[in-house]
Amino acid sequence: MRPTFRSLWVRNYRLYFSGQMLSNTGTWMQRVAQDWLVLTLSGGSGAALGITTGLQFLPYLLFSMWGGTLADRISRRRLLIITQTLMGMLALALGAVTLAGQATVGVVYLFAFALGLVSAVDNPSRQAFVGEMVTKPDLPNAVALNSASFNLGRILGPALAGVMIAIIGTGWVFVLNGLSFGVTIAALCAMRAAELVPPARREGSVRLAQGLRYVRYRPDLILILVLVGVVGTLGFNFQLTLALMAREQFGLGAEAFGTLSTAMAVGSLGGSLLAARRVTVPVQLVVAAAVLFAILEVLAGLAPTFLIMVLVLPAVGVVALTFSNTAQSYLQLRSEAWVRGRVMGVFTLVFFGGTPIGAPLVGWIADQFGPRWGLLGGGLSTLVLTVIAALVYLRRQQPTPLSLRETVGRAATRTVRHTRPG
């Protein structure tokens, strides 16, 4: 078991992991409650649910690269304390509005957008902060355990939310999520600053353009980011599609939505633990995971009954997690520490920033052609675009490997010479 959980032997990471695990459970409770509230207020509109999801992720498209720049410019731990506090306050405020009976679709839209604004800064900071707590050889393990924490929350959160919505209503779910952020903030404050390894930086010298220039000369990073953008925009809309399948396709309630989300999260948790044992992350694994994910999403859309869909979703979860984990690990391992925040800012942009386009589109397709087509359309389009991106990359690699390495090496040297701080 030691290789799977080796990062937990680091005190700072252990604190971080514990706080995130509880906070992630609360966050998934809120996601289920928010989706169910929108469906209730809108009379089951897939378009309204898609707009809500789109507004929550629109700030990623607009501000995540700036969030990554902040993560390279100032203390990531300090930045996380601020963002976690703001997210907790937003959850408490939404809970108060809902309990007061003042919630409308428009109000939920507003809170979703505000949460997205804070998350656009929080996300790249959290991802880049992992590299400050553990050594580079343990980085893939720490990233995988982060995913395990996230997916454990996905298992517990929807299951708890489905029961709690039926018993006490959505408002108290939001309140409990707001309170859960206190644990994360306490864990961040309890860390030993002397044991963190922040990247070398000069205050005020960090620029967004440096990160973009760094990525520009790395064809492998560009391929991974393209795949992440395709899958994130068209494939990872389960927050929307599973709610529609539960309510509209199978005619079931909030408990069924929680069951579907939990089934997928079980597979994701298993994928996280498998990924924690992985030491190397080749680019071929990222591409293969994207292709297999698209195929399994299509199969989920074709599931004839609720029970069969529950049985298929764990496999979807395993492969979806494998893709997102390997993509993130590859980017973190293959980028320099001084620019990692901005690289992860680009990752956040392409992974979440396409959701404001993909979620309303998938919601509209589901309204026009039926809930199944939300999954079928997302899976098929993801498969086609992934294959095209991989073929373009391979075609550009036709020069000999030595020639390619020389080209990338010269470009990287030129980039570092002009952008390295200090």
C-alpha cells in the first residue's frame, strides 16, 4: 500500500489532502443540489441547466490564465486561503437565499457565475501548489491522490445530497457545503511554511505572455491541451447529462440522479488509486484514454435501462479519471516550476473554459432530440476530434526524432533565455 499512498507521509500534503476530502464532499453535494434546484424551478429544462453550468464555467474561459499568473506571482497557499474563504461565503449566501424562499433561476445563474469567478483563480493555484508540498518523483502520486479525494467526494456527496434534498431541501445542502470550507482553510493555515518548496520567482516580473510563449514551443504540451479542450468541452458534461437522464429519460427523482453520479464516481475513485501507482506518464497513454473515454460515453448513452446505465458508468469513471489525471500529470511533470502555474492556468482554461459552449449546446441537443443524445453527441464528437488531433500531431512528427528534439530544444532554450526570472 505504501507506493499508492506515499505522498501522505508528507505532513503538509496530509493536511491538505484531509481538508480537501471533506470540502470536495460538500462541493459535490452543492452541485447536485444546484442542478436539482434549477430543474425544479425551470420545470425540467435542459437548456436552463446547461446555461447554469455554462455560467459557472464561463469565468474559466475569461480569467483562468490570469489566475495561473497569480499563482506564479504570489504565495499559492495565501491565495488558496482567500479563494476557499470566498467560496464558502458564496455557498452560505446561496443557502440563505434558498431557505428564505427567494431563489429563482436568475438568482442561481448569478451565484453560479460568482462561484466560477473565484474557482477560475482557485483551480490553477491548487494544481500548481501540489508541487510545493512533495518532491518531483512523488508528483504523479500526489496528483492522483488529489483525484482520489475529489472522486471520494463525488461518491459521498451525491449520495448524501440525494437523501438530504428529499428530507430537508436544497438550502441546507448549500449551508453545509459552506461550512465544509472551514476545514480546508484550517488545514492550509496549519501547514509548516518552512517545509514548502515554492518556485523561484521575482515579485512583479511574472507575465502571462511568458507562459503562452513557453507552451507555444512545446508540441507535446499543445497536443495534450487540445485533447483536454475537446474532452472538457464536449465529453465532460455529466453534471448536465446525468440529471437529464435520471429525470427525463427514466422518469426518476433526485435519488436516481445521485445514484448515477455515485456510480460514475466509484469508477473514478478506482481509477485514481490505480493512477497513484503510476510513475511515468507517456503521451500515448493520454491519447488512448481520450479515445476509450469517448467510446464508453457513447455506450452509456445507448444504455436501455437505468440499471444498465448504473453498471456502465463505473467504467466511464475509470477511463475519464485516467484521462484527466494523466493529462494533468504530464503537464506538471513536463513544465518548469517557475511557469507551472501559468501552464496549469491554460489547462484550466481549456478543460473548463469550453463548458460555457459545450454545456448549453449539449442541453439544447438533449431538449431537441432526447436526453440520450446529450451523451451520444458528446461521445461521438469527442472521438472524431481526438483522432484528428492525434493524427495531426503524428504527421508533424514525421521528421526524425533527433531532428524533432533539436528543434524543441532550441525553442525551449530560446524561451528560457528570454523569460527565466532572476
